[in-house]
Amino acid sequence: MNITEKILARASGKSTVSPDDIVFAKVDKVMVHDVSGPGVLKVFDKLQKQGIDTSKLHDPTKVWIAEDHFVPSAEKISAENIVKLSNFSKKYDIKKHFKYGMGQYGICHTLSHEEALVNPGDVYVGGDSHTNTTGALGAFACGLGHTDVAYVLLNGEIWFKVPETYYFKLNGKLPPHVMAKDFILNIIGDIGNDGGAYNTMQFGGTGIDEMSVESRLTLANMTTEAGAKNGIIESDKKTVEYLNQRGATNVSEFHGDADADYSKILEYEASELEPTVAKPFSPDNITVARELSSTELDKSYIGSCTGAKYEDLLAAAKILKGRQVKIRTEVLPAAISIYKRAVKDGLIEIFLDAGATVGPPTCGACCGAHMGVLAKDEICVSTTNRNFPGRMGHVESQTYLASPQVAAASAVTGKLTDPRDLN
Amino acid sequence: MIGNVIKYEQDNIDTDVIIPGTYLKIHDYNELATHAMEGLDPEFPSKVKDGDFIVAGKNFGCGSSREHAPIALSTCGIKAVIATSFARIFYRNSVDGAFLLPIEVDDETYQKISNSDKLEINIEKNEIKNITKNETYTMKPFSEIIAKIIAAGGLFKYKK
């Protein structure tokens, strides 16, 4: 069995599983945020009317709550949703509630790794499609809707069809100025935005061994954009060390069998990859950044679970150091822990000196919610994950998805820029 | 079930156009319904009738896990979406929450169905009858678990 099959077999109490089997898997960790949490409460209301008991959760110690989409509260409805979340954690005795304005908080997927909330081999589900991100730690991590998350909260398990697995093998180390974001955009461009639908996308090879944990998180994060059920990378010493540095204890690796089967194996040579951009209006609409060097921009957005981890900010800061931005540039670290490190290491000063605005952790403009949304006809380069019509604001705005290096280089020139071409 | 078709000749109708991100803070089903399909067809809430079906191309509902998407469509009166394929979370949400039927058809059937056609969907027979055109099509049968959850009326009523 490969790692996904092995995790689902363990979690469903079976000795073996195969693709297309239906299993009820016991869930190790579950997450809700300020959008899915109130959605789950709405499901609870409906269940109560049907006479289903919602007074107790299956296991509150497995649950954690993030405040990320509409924080700091965008207006009064968002403010009320935060109050609902507070009441929710109080009522059900959920201890891990990362509240904004009270120390560590941030984007849910970022907290999953920054706070070492998920371990290799875990079944982790969340009320958000980018829950796939955390599969980079060697867990089965999958996004679900409100009804399914409500079911998990009350019953501790959920059904899955065991997915087929596509294995993406990266040979060699990524060249300078080419980031994990460029690799995953190339994959999505090749297989299409439903090319991984219902399946697992697993990554391996020497290029993945070489990669930092944070780069791996970028890969798993955007498996959602190919429709995958989960993205996964087998854990190694780096994973364990990363989690231990963030306060984890008793982390052990969990692996698939050496002779595991994969439905498809696709190989990539790292040396052939280039800075890449996904044009409007789909993450699979890719081209190399150099081809778009005449595209004029209104804004550069460096934020989100995809593109505002510490490593992403560091990559952007190296480019912005000693330079000035030509277009509106917004930098929003994805969690307070990252923000603090960026202050301590001087990155925030570099951003401010370059003329960028630095904002608080939030999903914000990535999902068109608030704090930097786009006006009609505005064109943005963004380190985020989606560029559907209206994704970041007005339905007639445009978003080009790119790596933090491309976003930073483009901020300097005002046009889409390959970081290798920056003077 | 019998209903009329609202057809979008488009692939990849994503959750951001079905219900834009700015409305994710809203959990009142009736209010969400007033914004259904706003990113693609702002006239949709005023033209949709109770019992209607949406017909579209591949990868319907791609993008976010927001259950707001099937909720908004179902509260508007949509009973089924007929598409050549679905994104997984939209599909699961539609079935587990018992909001609407996600029905997969082949490309030929998708081409044959026109806007405003009157259809009768029979999930026991895996059949779609086009009353307007007097044609009959086959739908892809639901997998065993999906059929059982639909028959039960959602995941919470399903006994494994």
C-alpha cells in the first residue's frame, strides 16, 4: 500500500485497502474557521430540529479553531461570526482556539504546521478546501464541507472512497529563482484543473528530498487546484525536526510500503523548470513569466496559506531589499509567529522601506473577502492559489498567480517580471 | 422529478462564481440564494423557478469547500445539477447535505439538452427523459454509497 492507502487502512481498522474501496476513517484532527464554524453551527441547528443530539462533540481535544477569513472583523456580520466561534469553543470545551488579537493566530493551514497540530500518519480534515496543504507533513489531509465536518465533530469518523494515487517525481534541485510554486503551477498546467480530481497527488524524488518543509507545503496546498482529494509527501528527518522546533513531542515518521502501487508516475526535471505564472482565469492557464514581461500591473499581493510562510517572505524580501515598489504592494504574513520572525529578522523593515504595506494575518483579499480586494479592471500578481473570475474582488479584475519571487520582482518593475531579469 | 433547464455552456463553473467569497460570512440560506450564480449570471435568482435543473460542462463546482454553493442553488429551487463531471467537494456537499442531486452525463447528452428544455429525471432507472424533445438519455449511475446516502436523505440519516 502507498502512504495514503496505509493511513486510511489504519484509520478504518482494515489490514488492507485498495482504490475505490469505501471506508469510514477515524479522524485524528479536525479544524473549523470563521466561515466553516458558523456553517457547522447552522447544520447543528438543523440536526436539533430533527431530534439529533448535538450537545457533545465526539472528542473536543481533537478539534481546533482558526479565525482567518474575515479577520480583523471586516464588518458587523464577520464580527458576529467571531462571537459565534467564541461561544462554540466555550460550549464544547475546545481548548485550541487561535483568536486574533490574543497571541498566535493566523490562516488555518498555516497554523496546522506552525503550531505542529498534525503529525505524520494522521487523518486530518478541515472545513476548507486547502486543508490538503498539511499533507506535506505526511498526513492524509482533506477538505470537507459543513455537513461532513459536523458529522466528524459528532461521530469522530467520516466516509472516504480510497483514492487512486498519482506520483509526481521531481529529479534534482530547483534552480535559483525557481520555487515550489513554479513546480506546482507547471503540474497543474500539465494535468489541468481537474487532472487530479478525486485522486491523491503524491510528491517524491530527489527534488522533494532537497526541498524545505515549507516548500513542500506549497506543493500540497495547490493540489486542491487540480481537484485532488489530498496531496501528500512522505515525512523525513526534516519533517520531524520542523515539527519538533514548533513544540511537537512524540513525532514519528509514517511511510508507505516500498513496493507500493501508483496509478500514474509523472517525472519532472528540476533543471528544466522556470519562473511560471498562471494567467486569468484558471490556475492551469500557465506560461513562463518571461512571456508576460509587457503585462502592466496595478498591484502585487504577497499573502495567503500558499505564499506567506516565512520562507516566502524571506524570498520576497531578498528581492525588495534596497529597491522601491512601483505598484501597490501588500504583504500579509500568514500567522503571527511568522510575522514576529519577520520583524526580528528585519524583513518587515525591508518591506516598509520598499514602500509596501504590511498587514495582519488574514485570508483577506485572497478570497475576495476584504483588506485589499481588487476594483474593476485592476490587474494583480499574487502569491495566492486561485484566479477565477471575481476571486480577489470585482468579477472584471484579473489575477496572475505566481511565486513570491515573481510577485516581488513585479512589484519593483510594475510589470510581470521574471526575478532573473531584474537589474 | 420534472423541471426546466437553465443551461450554461461552460466548463469549470467554480464556487467563486456560484457564490462569491464576500458572501461566505453569510449563513442565512435565503440571503445566500439572492446571490446565487452572481459571478456568472446576476439574473439567475430572478429567473430560476422551483424545481429547475442546471446543465453545465465539466468540473462543475471546482474551487472552494464552501457548502454555501449547493445551499444557494438549492434554496433558489434547483433540484439537480446535470454536468459532464463534478469537483469532489461540491459533489459530496450536495449529497451529504441533501441539497441537490449531482448528475453526471456524457458529453453527447450534455450537447443534446438545450436551455429551457423540460426534463424528467428518474434516478431509479438512471434515465433522463427530455419531454420537450421527446428523447431519452442515460445518466451515470450513482456509486453504491452515494445512492444509499441520497435514498436516506443525507449523511446523518444514512446508517452504514
